[in-house]
Amino acid sequence: MVGRKVPSVTFRTRVRDEAVGGPNPYRWQDVTSADYFAGKRVILFSLPGAFTPTCSTYQLPDFEKLAGEFNAQGIDAIYCISVNDAFVMNAWGKSQNLQNVQLIPDGSGEFTRKMGMLVAKDNLGFGMRSWRYAAIINDGAVEQWFEEEGYSDNCDSDPYGVSSPQNILEALKSEKLAA
């Protein structure tokens, strides 16, 4: 994966716009891969689903808490992508009180499929979802790759560790020391 460009995809997002008015002041906005990744060094992490236990208790909150440390290591943005729609991702972000991590809805799984990370999770009633991974992406190209072991459809477990924010931060600090 290292050196590979991220796929060119258009994501359907919902953004707050007070001009819309009413109790739900959001409008559709298309955001492309280039909008997210061009000219920036970012962390992208993917997980099986919003509101799921490991994702909501550890992975997303820990990326949120460590954002300042990531910025100090030269990271411009932190993105969480999941095969969930914009409505679910926005509700999850609100429930997590996010300030530092931006959520990317990959509702149809197009980006995830093109990354080679789409797996069936029918055994959990999820359907097609992302395998858990993370990457440091520099100007649209994968610089470092962190994939959980056991990639497979209907995996009996939900491995978590390789793609943890702590592991990625350690890798960034080691890289900086080696330079």
C-alpha cells in the first residue's frame, strides 16, 4: 500500500448551513478525495461502523484526545472513514463531541472498495463494511500503512491495536527520531 495514491471518489456529505433554516439546517455537499488529501499530510483511519463498541469507546475518542500530539508531529488533519451514510456519521460525531477529527461518510463503500478494504460483516448483521486500518497519507499518497491482522469476510473477531492512535503516534515519533 505504501506509495499508492488514494482513490478518486466523491463523498456525499451533509454540512450545517443556517441559510437552510428549520430544525435540520443541513445541506448536501460533495467533497472529493482531492479536497481531503491534496497538499496535506493526514491520518486516515477506518473502522467497521459508527456507534460500535471499540470504535466509540477507544479508537475515535483516542484520536480526538491525541490530536494535538499528532499536529506536533506534522499531521494537518485526522479523518475517520466508515461505510456509513452522512446522517449516521453526523449523529455519531455529535454524540462524540468531536472537535479535532473529521468524519467521512463512505455510504456506498466506494472508497473502501477501491482501497481493497471492503469486507462482508453479515455475521454481525452489518453487511459490507470496512476492515479496520489506518494510514498516514501525504498529498494523496500512502506514506505509512497500519492494517489489522486477519483481513477476511465475516471475521469472528474484531482485531484492534495496529491501527490504534497510540501505535500511529509511536511510529511518527520514531520516524522523527530517525530523521
